[in-house]
Amino acid sequence: MTADAGPVRCADLSFSRALVMQIHISPNDGVPIYLQLVNQIKYQVASGRLAPGEELPAIRVLAEQLLINPNTVARAYRELEVAGLVEKRRTAGTYVSEQGSPLARRERLKILTERVDALVAEAGQMDFALEDVLALVQQRHAALQTARAQAVRE
């Protein structure tokens, strides 16, 4: 089984001291781009990659790096602010909230389980064997690793 899920846009953004934030956008995966941003930033906060008080990249900078509309980034930041994960400081930027992430490991596992369940169900409806799904996951993982390595070199 081979599949091309389309281009994956990656950005390893260096800002706020030595912090590097990795974002991977896949325009063809069916998830709106702003939600991909929201989810990835949530996971980076939950995993500790983005610590409380760390500054997020400016909207225009992130949009330029990912080749997306600045309004998309602004929408993602608004969603994160409503969720209490980030806070805007007037004329100073957007920062990870000092209270950190409300997402514990159990909650992150729940989110991931829901995504895996949806993938397995959809694959079954399209008559793909579990082995084919696992092979595709490994292929996509390799593609992301390659894209991540290329982004680091640039």
C-alpha cells in the first residue's frame, strides 16, 4: 500500500532564548490548519517543550515560516487563549500561561486514542488491513522525520 498524503510543511522556529518550537502542517489531512496549530501547541505545552512564560512566535513570523495566512495563526492563538493555555500581553506578544497546561498525560492519551480509533475505523471501512495501516503510519513517520531534518538544515 502506498499513499501520498501531500506535502507536509514543517518549521523549527527558534525564538525566545534557545527555545525551538516544531510545527508540522499537513494541508491535506482533513484537519483545519488552525486546529493543527492549536493541537500541536497544546501538546508542546503539555509535554513541557513549551514552558510557562515562554513566548510564542509572532503571528506574522509563524505564518511566514509555515506559508499560511496570518489570520489562521491569529485564530489558533485566540483558541489557545480561550482555553487558558496562552495569554496575550499588550504590545509584548503571546506567552504560554503561567499556570501551564491542564492536559495531563491521561488526557493526552485520551485524545490520541480517539484519533487512533477514528483512523482504525476509517481504514476498516475502506477495507485496509491493520498491517497496511501500520505500514502507512511508519511511512508518514519517516516522512515527518525527513521533513524535520530538512527544516533543521535550512
